[in-house]
Amino acid sequence: MNAAEQVNSVAFAHALASSITLVRQQFPSAFVNLSPWRDDPETRRWCQEETMDLAFHFPGWSPKLQCRSLLLQLIMNQTGDTTTLPHLLGVLIRGMTFDGERWRLATLGDWQPTGQHLPAPGQIDQLHSICRDLFALFPPSSPLLDAS
């Protein structure tokens, strides 16, 4: 689901902004898209409520990443409780071009990217750093900030 549609509190908006900052620290030339999915019936049919999806687009081709965009999917434990942030269960990062997916990195198993055109080793380290920082940002128990 588009990240823009997931924000339901000030604390969650802050956590989303922090997520964006984590990626931009590693890839400062990337600009964020909080709504990477079209809002049409076909796309809605495949909507996954438990994910928060955002994309980062580069101003051109990134030879080290072997892509033009990163699609970041945060798999969350949505409890429906608005007093806590969702718990991050996993991260899926996809390197994308106009032709589709070039590689993917999931935080399952050994966290190694798979695909036809893999990023450079230094870029893989940056992607791992983003994933570790995202897990720290959404710990298992995250009470929302008290607004009073």
C-alpha cells in the first residue's frame, strides 16, 4: 500500500519521515515518491494492507546500483492499535528500471540480493545499513508519542 495512505498519526508520520531520511543519507541524490502505485481498480486488487511502500528515484541511471529507482516495501505487523507504531517484520528492496525489476534484496535468510543485474558490493553494504536502521526505527514495542 502506498506509504502516503498509511499515515494515521503524527508519530507514524515522524517514523515515515525518519525512514526517508535513512535512505537519503545513503543515497542523497534520490527523491522520494510516497505513492508509487497507481490508484486504479487493477492495482487495488493487488493491494497489500500490511506493507508500506515508497520509491526512491535517481536523476538518471545508477551504474553502481544497476537501476533507476528503488522500491522499498516495509512489511508491517498491523495490529489496528493507534497507540503503538506497527512492528517491522521485514524489508524488501527492489532495484527497478522502466523494464521492471533488475534485482531484489529481502531481509530473510542471508540478506543477499538476487537477480540478473546486482548492485556493486559497496552499494549492498549501504542497502544492508538501511535495513538495519529501519528495524531499529520500528522496534517490537513502540508506543506513540503522547500528544498532551
